[in-house]
Amino acid sequence: MKKKGKYKLINSLIISVLLVSSCAYYKAFKIPTTMFIREGEMLKSNNIIKLVEDKSVKASKGFETKDRNIDVSILGLLKIKSVSLKSVPKELSVYPGGQPVGVKLNTKGVLVVALSDLETSNGKVNSPAAVAGIEIGDSIIKINNEEIINSEKASSLINSCEGKPLVVTLERRGETLTKNIIPAKTKDGNYKIGLWIRDSTAGVGTLTFYDDKTGIFAALGHPITDADTGTMLNINSGEIVNSSIISVRKGVKGTPGELKGIFIDEDVVLGDIKKNTECGIFGVSNMSLKNKYNKKMKIALRDEIKEGPAQILTTIDGKQPKMYNIVIEKLLPQNTIGPKSMIIKVTDKELLEKTGGIVQGMSGSPIIQNDKIVGAVTHVLINKPDTGYGIYIEWMIKDSDILK
């Protein structure tokens, strides 16, 4: 009987250790792969312990913050992951946006948006591009080693090949590939390879912030993707111009609403777009992008954001933004960069009456809490138009290159 009791005690201890270790591992695994801490502050094991709420997860001892990597481990023995630590200026402040901007983008090369069979004098043939391994979402960069700057250039090179094989250089999910394609002569006498391509896009979004020291701006909070393929556009160039909101289509359950805007003074380029990333579009301004809220606001790091009341700064009429009340319902433990960091809900009666909540075109509107920029609006829930997602502002700061 004593042996049985002893075995039960040992089993209980083993189970307890396994449960604690599993919980610690899970919580450690959820620590972001990139953490931001203000300059001059000290990072201690207790900071990491507090994040994961378990003393069995430890990091290195305290040190003054600077860009470096730290290891997160259980009991100092089992390494779970490496975390990139990024230092942020203690008083990092930028001008909040909220005003609409017209966005024009030119892709790098041309984007393949569809593949199609061809009608020849011998009947229908399969798309030569598809046969060669071209996929929807590919960006064609070169044909026969000539750079493709637009759709017209691509069409001209294909049609003038006289049926000879084409060497096509393309980019697919960050990888450069080469394909050999044999064009087909269609009934109209032209040579084609059976694909539809696009080289530009345009629309209206919302400015998130502007830094007067570097001229850097950020907008949208999510990537610009192709409407047909959902592929994030690989951009060659782009610009933002003045825009004005002229009407609103109210969002209802099942149908997202939309801000409808027009470009104003298109010849006056406010800034040049340099990057299109998971966190939005980023570039350098040609002039001041301050609006009527021409007072700088501090950037809030993730651990400074709280669930509860906040505001969004957005424009639903004309060119000037206005503050509207929201609630940050949930902060999500994001492990990697992405536009869905927090769940927000519109509570402002005026905004609900006019828009139904969050609508297309509102993406990029800064989220303000305790006079700090904590994030930006990114998405709406189709079946709950008053609710949507926001991105942590530190993700946008990281992609903006302000911290270089």
C-alpha cells in the first residue's frame, strides 16, 4: 500500500511538472519575435516573466536597451526562441494623420491576374504561359532580358517574337524564377502567351502618421493587394495626392460600407511611396502633411496599450479629420508582424449613424488612447460593421524606417 501511495505521489509530481512546463512553453512561444523598448530603460528577467506570467520562463539579466537578440528559455535550460529587441527613442513623437489621401501605385514589372486559353487557326490551345508554369500572382520582371516597365512593353515584346521561345524572368513570393514560353499565333495574327496582366492601381486611403524630422509618412495599416488575385503588390513607384471624401455608403451586416473620395490637384504630389508591406504603405513626403491636429503625439508601445476606451481620428466628409469614440475590446498576442493586432468597436453615435461603424477607406485612421498613437484601423468584420481590427503602431514604426 505504501508503494502504491509513493507511486501516486511521484505520478502527481510528474504530471504537475509537465503541466507547468507545457503552460510555460505555450506562453513563452507566444512572446513576439520582435519587442520594442524605450531607450535608456532596463530589460530584466522580471519583464519577460511578467509578459508570460510564469516564473519558469527566464531571459538574460538586466541590460540597457539597444538593438540585440535575447533568448527565452524554460528554467534557463530549454531554449524556446530568440527575440529581436528594438530600441525606440524615449520621446518618439509623430504627427497623427486621419486625412484622406489618393494613392497611385505602379507595380514592379507586370502582375499576372489571369490565365486564358487561346484561339488559333488550328483551334483552341492551352495557355502557353500556364503550360510553362506561370501562375496567377506572379510578377513578370523581364522578357528576353529586357526590363518590363508596363503592360504595353510586355505586349510589344511578346507580339514581336515571331513565334520564337521567350525567356521570362518573374518573381514569386520573393523568389526569382525563369520560365521558357513558346507563344501561339492567334486568329488575329498576333502572338500571345495567354495571360492577363496589370501594371498599376489607384484608390483612396487614410494617412496614419507623418514625421517632420525625416519626412517619412505611413498610411493604410495593411498592404495594397490586387483586387483579383489578393496578391500583395510588388511596387516600382507610387505617390500620394490630396483627396476629399464626397460620400459614404453605410455599412450593414453582410455588406461593408465605403468612403468614396476623389483626387484633388493630382499634379501636386504630396509624397513618394517607397514600400508596400504587411503593415501599410510608407514613403517620403515632398511637403508638410500636418492637418488641423498639428500637434505631435507620442507613440505607445504594446505594453502601454490597454483594453478600454480610445478614439480614432478619421475623415468621413471633406478633407479634415475628426475624433470618434471607440473601445479596444481585445489586445491580441501577435507573434509576428500583421495588420490584425487588436479588436476594436465603434461606440460613437455620430459615426455609427453616418457610416455604420468601420468602412472601406477608413484603413490607416490612427487609434488614439491617452494622447498617444497606439495603432491604426485596418479591417472591418463583414457581419459586424461596428467592429473590426487595428494594427499595433510599433509594427508600422518598424516598417517605416524611422528607427534607422
